[in-house]
Amino acid sequence: MVADPDFEANGLLAALSAQERIRWTPLLEHFDMPLGRVLYESGGALSHVYFPTTAIVSLLYVTESGGSAEIAVVGREGVVGISLFMGGGSTPGRAVVQSAGRGLRLEARAIKDAFHRAPVLHLMLRYTQALLTQMSQTAVCNRHHSLDQQLCRWLLLSLDRLDGMELAMTQELIANMLGVRREGVTEAALKLQRSGLIRYARGHIHVLDRGGLERRACECYAVVRNEYERLLPNGIAV
């Protein structure tokens, strides 16, 4: 367990009252999140909730055939495992670390106990509303907008959860997240690179013009970001 967790490194933890911090300090545990680590599988029982601090986690919808597509991303603004305090102990999706880093985790029993206290309940429900907005907007985006617009949205949401302008990410992994063929991601990335918006080399994407990405993205990114900023004390950034 963590003797002195860094509450300020995660947006939801940073918003806790002093009284709640005292309760949670002996319960939180530091947790390494290497690239590709699965935090929970479809249908599996959730033992913990996870508060990323430097990692980004992809929430994936999994089909019966084994295919998957990303429906939301969670980083330092939020929590992974909302089904634990929404009344269910499992979920039909999968959570996978898409950008390596660290986080804090809390046992299922502890978050259930905490959720019955009004201040935590209200905060978690606001976060859940923001996360559901991201999920629904992702579904709309994947259905109605071009692949390069989807890639711009995905890059911007990832950047919001990291320091700096560089992501360690292969095109194959991006294709899995977006639920498309790798060749499509390659073509979309080349378009962005030729436009001077990004530089891609050896599994690293360096964003050269964030403003240009925002102008090229569809409205889905702004809808999601505005909802996080409206509902959460620190928005997406911490």
C-alpha cells in the first residue's frame, strides 16, 4: 500500500476532500502499467479500479468473433473500472494500456464503500457522464467521419492525457484501437505527415501542429473535450 500517494497526479483523486484523502491514503496502491497490459477482460470480474497518473488506458468493445475497437480512452483525468460503482462487477469490454506509465489502484470493496459517501458519489457520477459522452461520440465518429478525421480525434484525446507532443504508438496498434485495417491507418498518417501536422518514425508519432490537427478533426473532439471541462474540476488536463 502507498504511504503517501500523489493525489494531484490524477484529476479525480485531486478533487477529493481532505477527509476523503485521509481515508484513501492507506488503501491506494502504486501500480505499473506497461504497454499492452490488460487490466480486465470481457466478462471477467473486476478486482480493482485504476487511477492512471502517467499511463493511458484504452477501453475496447470486444465482438463475439474476437475483434475489438476502442470506444474510449482514460488517462490522468479519470478512473478505469466504473462498472464496480455503477452496480456491476464485470463488463463486456476490455481495458488495455495503450501508453505505458503508472497509476494507483483501489480494491473493489474500498471503492464500493467510498461510493456510498455523497461527495465521492457526485464526483464519480460526473466523470461517468463525461466518459459515456466520449463513448457515444466515438461511435458516431467511427460511423460518419473519415479515417483521417478519426485519427486526428484519437491523437488529440491521447495528447490531452500526456505531457509533451510525442506518442509511442505503432500503426498496427492504432488500427486495432480504431477497428480498421493497418493500411488505412498508414494512408491517413501519411496524409497528416504530408500536411506538416505530424512526423511518424519507428513507432513514435510527434505532433508538429496541434492547432492544425484540431482544425482538421471533426466536431467529435471538441464535443468530448467540452463535456470533460464542463463536468470535471480539472477537465482532462491535470
